Amino acid sequence: MIDAVRVGTALWVLGRALAMVVFVNRYLGGVVMRFLRRASWDATVDDYLPAVTVVIPLFNELLTRIPDFEAGDPDLLGTNFMRGVKRMPFRFTPEK
């Protein structure tokens, strides 16, 4: 019969080994390949604000097209890992 402690230990070792392979491949491998190819790092853009450039104009356009909308209370996701809206009632009169 297989010992449960040995199985648990083997699964723990396999999980840690997989995490180490993913970490080494993703982070350390990327740095090494960038160094070997003599590639530069991606340029950073300091003045890009996605909320200002995308979301706010989107809602402004919605307000001009749908002036009488009502949003109800949202049903939130019930997890601690990701907080978000699962469902939110919404009523409006279509534009003619």
C-alpha cells in the first residue's frame, strides 16, 4: 500500500519544482536572453493614463446616447482571490 505521507511529499516536491521551472523560465530566462541578444528594455511611457484616454470618453459617449439609464446594486463575486461584479441590473430607454 502506498504511504499517504510519501504521496503528499512527492506532490509537494513536484509542485515546488514546477513553480521553480516557471519562475526560472519566465524571469531569469528573459533577462539572460535579453542580455545575450543585446536587446534594450522596452521604453516606458509616463503620460499614458488608460482611465483618462479610454474609460472616461466611453462613459461620456454613453451619457450622450443614453441619458436616462439606471443601474441597480451589483452582485459581487464571492471570492477573496478576485473581487468583481458578477451581475448588475441596468435599465434604459433606447434612442429613437
